[in-house]
Amino acid sequence: MWARIDNGLAVEFTSEDPSDRFHPDLTWVAVPPSLHSWADTTYVADTEDGLRPPSLDTIKAQARARVAARRYQEQGRGVTVGSFRFHTDQEACANLTGAVVLAREVEARDGPGSYGAKWKTLDGFIILDLTGLITVGLQAGAFVQSCYDREDAIGVLLDAATDWTAVVAVYDAEIDTGWPADAA
């Protein structure tokens, strides 16, 4: 991958070797392989590396955004309670919270065990009472919190990185490992 440089900044990228393809007044530099998926038009020409992030903070912010996106993906995987898989995305967790509040109100009015509702799982519909809703909510909440904990742990490692190569190395080593298994 190569970047065309104008006024010290990357302004265009190509995956084909630009040699002899463009006017000789255009400046092209190689993008280090480890930066192929990171480089954008904020990146600057560097005599040693060819192209580099404009600052350590820039690539750390890029990495944090990627880790947050991965956490969001992981947190939506769902959790198994009993033999059913429950949604754990933000909307599902909010719905669980609301259902627990509703179930408590109904049982306060009509007596213990009076609440039961159909709940859609990843496997189909089931009937949940107040205790079932609380059990699912606690497991879903623990799973989601574990996803946030993993995001934070990677963030700590990224914060400790002292140059862009270390940021990329941390990201590559950590992004696909350590995410929580199903909380069942």
C-alpha cells in the first residue's frame, strides 16, 4: 500500500505500486504493513517509516474506538440462562429492567407469583415470572459488565504503549482474546 503525500499529509492511497504510473512530481511513500488498516488522510510522511500517525494520541484514539466497537459487538452476543439464549444488546437489557419493574409492581398489587409474561429469546418465546426475569437480568448484566471490563483492560494496555508500533501490537494481540464466554 502506498500513500500520496501533499504538504506532508497522506491525501490518497493505492494498493498498486505507483512507480511509473503517475507524474514524477507526485510524492508517494510506502505505508508500513502494520498500518494498512489504520492509515487515513491525517497520517503524515515520515523519512524512517514512510507514513505514520500524526501523533501517538491519534492512533490510541483509533484503537480505543475499534475496541469499543468490538465490545459493543461482543456484548450483543447474548447469554444462556437455563436452556435459552437471551439477547444482551442495550435495548434488550433496558427491556429486562423495565420488565422487572413492571413485574414487581404487578406482584405488589396482585400478590406474589401473579406475574408471568411471554419473553422472546434467541430460541423462541418462553414464560418468565419475576424470579426468572431477575435471574436473566443478573446474568445478562454480569455478561455485559464483563465485556466492559475487557474493553477497559485493553484500554489500560493501549495507554501504556509508548509509540505507534506498540499500539498496533497491543491491539493485534488483544482484540480477539479475553472476551467473556457466555455467562451461563
